[in-house]
Amino acid sequence: MSVTVRFVSAKGDQVSEVVAEAGARLLDVAQADGQPLEGTCEGQMACSTCHVIVDAADFPKLPRASEEEEDMLDLAAGVSRTSRLACQIWLEGKLTSLTVRIPSEARNMQGR
């Protein structure tokens, strides 16, 4: 099984559409696709550099964010009602597609 992931730029242009294996972590999929998500803490939920904005139609398909994730999102710039950390989104369950927007505040200081 696979999941189609659509990455949309901060300006609203569709940047990329990739097919990911079910069970993959969104941060890993985004980085492999060259998206500007730093993920400084390498998915340990100790930063907010992998903040994405999930499409409103897809947001209810995801499990709820943990209290720890909500606390980290409080530190992210440009947070919206459907913000999540890409390191905490696993492409699993009945999820067949997911659209996320890269926030305009996203900066990849690692230059990947």
C-alpha cells in the first residue's frame, strides 16, 4: 500500500507530488523530496523546524497531536489550526493521500 503526498509551497503553488510507502514518516518523505523542512532534532520532538500545515480536508484523517507536539507547535512561527509537526505524522491506517503546505517561515539551514 502507498500514500500520495502533495507538498504545496508557501505561495500556494503545488510543488511536488510523491508516492510514499505506507508506514513512512512524513518528515523523511519531505526531506527525500527536497522540501525545506530542517528537522533539526531528527524527529525527537525537541524543535518545531518540521512544522507543516495540513490541508483542512486531510486534517481529520490524522490522529490527534499529543500534548508534547502541541507544546512544540506553540514555538513555531505561522501556526494555524491545522498545523502539525511532520516528524509526528506517520502515513498509515486508511490514509491514501495527504496534502501539506510548507509554511512561509520554513527555513532549511542544513541546505539539503
